[in-house]
Amino acid sequence: SFLRSSFTSLRHAIWPHYHTSFENLWVGSCMRPEIIKTFLGVHTWTGLVAGLALFIAFYTGSITIFVHEIEAWESYTQEPLAHQDQDQAQELIDLFIAEHPEGSTAFRLYPSSKDHPGHSIYWFEQLEDKTFQSHKYLLSKEGELTGSADNAHLADFIYRLHYTAGLPTSFGLYILGVICVIYGIALITGLIIFLPNWLKDIFQVRLTQNKKRFWLDAHNVVGVISLPWHFMFAWSSAVLTIGIFFLAPFQVLVFDDDLLDRFGSELGFPEASEGSGETAKMMPVKDLLQVSENHFPGQALNQLRFTNYGDANASVSILGNVKSGTLTTNTNLILRARDGEMIDIIDPSKSGIGATIYNGLISLHFANFGGYLVKWVYFSLGLAGAFLFYSGNLLWIETRRKRRQTMQEGTAILLAKLTTGVCVGCMAAVSAAFVATRIFTNLPNSGELTELVYYIVFLGSVLYAFFRPVAPGGRDLLYCCALLSAFIPVVDTLFVPSNVWGSALSDHWPLVVVDLLAIAFAIIFWKLGLAVDARAKAGETNSVWSEISQGEEVVQVYADLEKL
């Protein structure tokens, strides 16, 4: 290619003796064949162990980048609320406390904004089994307290898939944290394997009859170009999921007191106030927000967290964001709710190095900087990361390909079925969840139904992939992905009110973007399905992707499993 030839010419002009001065020195002194083979084995098995879960994490993570936009997309079937002022925020709190005094212990107020008009209160009620049930309350046009279903369930569910890969949250979070550590090992070993030939192969993707070479080139190009981002993501994911286990030894061996008490405030976890048992009049929300504005001029408000409302020791945490010129933009002002006296403050301009690194890592992980340009870059990198793990599995399959016989190894067939079922099934299930959310939006259990649809489609895809030959199974699942994605704009047309469509380009652009992306993905999935079908019919027969009978595949899988 032009890019590769230009890069090669520049390399030889600057470093004419590259091969003798660098590559041979590196390979000869450090990268002996047995060392490369060892690292290749580690890279292969760490990739296989972590790859499928990471595909789900990256595919759903790329969507989670636009979590607020998805919340807006979900709300378009609801009756739109008008913007409410700060006096109405206090009115909403008074009505909530009067009707639900037990909720005064802890609740959150989300102020009205342009993207989310209307104040809302979230209260997490603890049930007898120690679980929590969320409640959402709004202030109606008539000035009455109204309960409301949480219409942001899809965004929350996709985010949960991102950090649990679909496993129960109680242990899925920690399993994915361990997988992220394995992911980091795969990155390091992959880089070591690629280093000897990196200047020669970095921009080269060879479209030849050798499918293994094509998938290897594509895998290397995507991996190396996005390598810094992958290192950041592996590190930050491990810190956010299992970081507490790394701190545990310091709690026992170094510090006598609770680590959260010592560092919690600086990291954004201030100590909660305890009730005194004495009632007191609370400072109006309008005045509390003015105190916050005095500390952080131009602050973009996120939420107010009240603790022990109505008590003399009641406190409120006012969270927001400011333009700090750094990755750390989060603010948190903790006030005494009865008089506005400051208890604690988290100011990005005055944070310690630990808080700066921690909050900066969170901003890097969630793309909380740089606006929509950075969000689209992260979206693209997330999809590229999902491709990285998918292509890694295809490489393993191609490496074990028997070129002199039609029947392939049972383990290769097994991995091909598993990769197709999990990866393509995840994409189909996510599209199905979008469709289900729109169809069930007015039902009280719409969230549970959306999750049920996801798992039915996902598990059904995995089962279908195992009970069908590899090529037809993959083709059919890709067609299913295409149809489900294409159905998203159809249900939007049927269920979204016409007045929303009338101002979609100006005020409700997430609706248009979701539908355009759904159409684009539907076209891509359909074309991929056609490509799989074409290769199965016209490609080489000595491959798991050729049209061979299902019975022969099953026999070979069982035979190879018995050998293992």
C-alpha cells in the first residue's frame, strides 16, 4: 500500500542499516525462537481465556460511551416535562418527605436541565432481604408528587453488561476484574511477539489466499495502533473492579484505621453524617445551590445527595463538573443542610496526587473529557477492541487448520461455534434489547422484560451455533443481527410520538443518531452474512467455514474431546 511504502522509504532514509542494527540484534540477543514460542503460548491462552468476555465488555462499552444519549432515546415515548426552577425543586423535596418520611435517611435530587427537563428524586428503599428497590418521583404540572418508572433501564443494563459480561453482579464484577488482569498479560506478550518485525508489518494487511496471514495482519494493526488505549483500559478496569483487594494488605499491615476514613474524602467518598435525633429546618435548595456556585462558578450540576434530611446533622453533597483544564473535572461540596456551613470540599484545582490520578483514570476510562469528538473516538476504539478479541480466536482456528483434509479438528470446530454464538449472539441480543425497550416502554416491568429478551436471544444464539454447522450457523446469526438492528428504526417510527419526530434534528438528535447507526449496522451485518455464505459455498473445503455436514462435525468434536 501507499502508506506502507512511504513508511518503508522513510525508515530506510533515516536508518539504512535497520535490519542489521536493530532487528537482528533484538532477535539474536533477546528474542530467541524458544522465547518467542513461550510468549506466543502465553499470549494465545490468555487471549482465549479472556477473549469472549472481553468482546462483550468492549462491544457494550462502546455503546455505554453514549449512556446519557441512550437515556434520552429511551425517554422519547414518555410525556415530555417542562423545565422547572429551583423553587420547584424544594417543593418536590417537601412533598416527598411528607409522603415518604422513611426516605429522609438518604435520597438524591437530580436538578432539571436542558437535556433532562424536570426535577427528579431517586430513593433506594432497603427491603427485608437487604436488597434495594429504587423509586423515582417527579413534580407534576399540577404541583403534585407522582411516582414514575425509571425509563433509563436500558442504559443501565448495557452498562452492567459492560462490567459483568452478563454474569450476576455479585461476582461478575470481580470475575471481569481478573479477566482484565489476564487481558493486560495478553497485551504485554503480544507486544513482545510483534516487536521484532513491527516496523516491517505495522501498516501491512495482506489480502491473499492465506487467511491466517490476513487475520494476523488485521489483528496486529488494530492491536498496535490502539495499544496505549488498551493498556489504559486494562489498568483502569482492574483498578475499578478489584482495586479494593490490592488495598486490603495495607489496611491490615500498614494502617490501623479504616482506609476509607483516611482517604475516602479525597477520592470522592466523604464520611456520611450521623443523625442527632433533633429536628431542624433545612436550608432551601436555592440557597444551597448558591453556596455551591460561590465555590465553583459556572459549575454544571449533576445531583444533590441528602442524608438525614430534617435532622440537625443533615448533610448534602452537591456534585458537579467544572472546566479545570485537566482530566479531573468532578467537584463535590459537602454542606450542613440546615445552614449551608461547609463540611468538606473536593476541588479539582486543589486535589492531591492520589485523587488526581484516580479521578483522571476514571475520566480516561469513561471518556469524561474532550466532548463528542473523544466520545466518537472511544466508540470506534471500543468496536476495534471487540474485533481484536474476535480476530484472535479466528487466528487460533486458522492455525489449527488441516489443509490436506476436509474434516477439521473438533477443538477448532468447537471454538468456532463458541466464538460465533457468543460474539454474534451478543450483538444480536443488544439490538433485541433496544427493540424490546421501545415495545415494552409503557409496561411497569419493562426493565425485567428487556433483560429477559436479551438473555433469551443471547443464549438462543449460543445454542443455535452449537446445533448448526459453523458456516450456516454464523450466516444465520448475522442475518438475525441485521434484521433486529433494522427493526430499531421501525419501532421508533411506530412508538415515538410525531411531535418528537417533528423536532428530532434540533432537539432530539439522539433519536436520529440511534436509528442511523442501527441502519448502518444492519447493512454491515447483512453483508457479513453474505460473505460467510459465499465463502462456505465457494471457498476452500478444508476449513471450518466450508459447507460440511453437521453430523461429521459432531463426530469429530466428540472424537477430539475424548482424546483430551
